[in-house]
Amino acid sequence: MARKTDASPSQGPERRVPMRDFSRSLPMSLLRAREAVMRQFRPSLRNHGLTEQQWRILRALAAIDSIEVTELARTAFLLGPSLSRILRDLDARQLIERRIDPADQRRSVVSISAKGLKLMAAVAPTSEAIYEAITKRYGARKLAELQEMLAALEQSLSGLEFAAGEGEPIDE
């Protein structure tokens, strides 16, 4: 009877690719950090009947008087179809107000409603307590440095577009 070797035939040839280890991938590191942070906030949002995306929209709207829907999608990093659904839900709950842009009848402008502001005021104490706990655990100085570094990374990458064809071809 033939003896099995350590190499499984299903593995085939060497499976390594000339890339950094998956655990050292910047996008994955950022996603893991985001997940660790959001895991702290999700229970509070759920208790107030909000999704992460709905909260993101309300936070963005609370910081301004009103905004055109396309600009809101860019500001909140949401795709248009997702934003449309979220705005429909927030509108049905009377958390936002929608109106037609007087300068361009094809465009819609949204703002947070008084009811939306009241909901935010109800969520705010828990949200701030979570921020305080994160700050206490991670350190105020390190958190400020992290936010500065992330802003610097974002700024340094703005305008950088690496498309397939500029280097090695990418097969997907």
C-alpha cells in the first residue's frame, strides 16, 4: 500500500503568490480595525432601531443644513441605490426631510428633521460613552495620532489611481 506524503494532491503546485501576507494587507487591517470599532457601537444603534448606514446618514445630515442627494452619497461613502433605500426608510420614519432643489427640479435635497435630531440626542450619550471607553483603553494621544495618520493617508492617496495596465496585468 502506498504511503501518503505531507503534500496533498489537491493542493497542486506551490500556492504562494508574490504578495505580502494576507494578514499584513492594508485593506484587511483597516477592515479589521473598523469591525473592532463598530462592534462597540452596533448594540446601541440596534437598541434605537438604526443600522450603521442610517446612523452614518443622520450623522452627516446633523453636521449641515441640507445637502443634495448625490453629494450625500459621496459624503457618507454609500452607493446611490443603497442611499435611495436608506433615505426612503428614514423618510418613512420622519427622521429626515426631503424637498426638490429649487435650482434644479431634477435634484433632491435632504436635511435632518426635528425627530431625527431628537433620536440623535437619545443615542449621543451612549455613543460618547463608547468613545470615552475606546479612548481610555487605547489612549487619547494614540487615538488622536491614529486619526491624524488616517487623514494623512487619505490625503496622500487622493488622486492616486493605479489601474490595470500600469504594472503587471491583473486577471480577475
